[in-house]
Amino acid sequence: MRVVGITGRSGCGKSSATNFLREQGYPCIDADLVAREVLLPGSACIPQLQAAFGTDIADENGEVRRRLLADRAFATPEGTAALTAITQPEILRRIDAALADAERAGAKIAFVDGAVIVGTPFEQRCDALILVTAPYDTSVARICARDGIAPE
């Protein structure tokens, strides 16, 4: 089975391209969704993240305080590297499992939508890459509309 990565910066239209492909019947994996799943309560990543960034990054129900985690992880290059080292293996494992499921189901090609593919271990798993682009102002407008935030 061929694996095609769909990449581009936030707000460029990757999800629209992936949704179109999904509607055509192709298996499509959203790497951003998988990355959010590894932060759900019960994930094996959470205790490791707490050890690296503080036990208070998760509440009493095991919900990760994403903003607090981001503030701590992205404050330094070392923090960003630690976050990546903890979460990336589980993200890749889950993507590989979904690709294996697609192949067992008979898919000849599958697409993986991810803003960060180039320069990661997953890039080597791709048989091809599609770069989706949009003008910067268009991307900003889409992000603002999607997230309900101001351009600043």
C-alpha cells in the first residue's frame, strides 16, 4: 500500500483536501487528531509528560491542561524536544496501526494529513508528499474563523 502525506501550514486547506479524498473512499488519517488522542485520560504519555512538565499539567480527572502543557513545553527548545520525544513514538505507533488496518481492508493507497511531516521520522514512511498551500492572509483568516481568535 502506498502512503501519501498531505502537509502544509495551519489554515492552508489540508483538511479540505483530506475530506475530499475521504469522500472519494480513500482511507485518511488525521495526524493532528491522533496527537490530541495521545493526550486523552488514560494515555501512557500522560505520566511521562507529568514527570517532565509537572503533575499539575493534568487535572484530577486525568484531563491534560493543554495550554499549561504548551506553555511549559514550548518555553524552551529542550522542552519542545522532551514533548516530542514523549508523544511522537505513540503518535507514530497509532498512525502505523491505522495504516495497517487500511492495508488489511484492501486499500492500495492511504493518506495522512499532518502539518508536521517533513523532517520527522514519518516522512520516511511516505511514498509521496502533497503540499497544500494558501496565501498567508487566507490562512490567517481561516485560523481566526476556525478558532474564534483575532489575527494578532
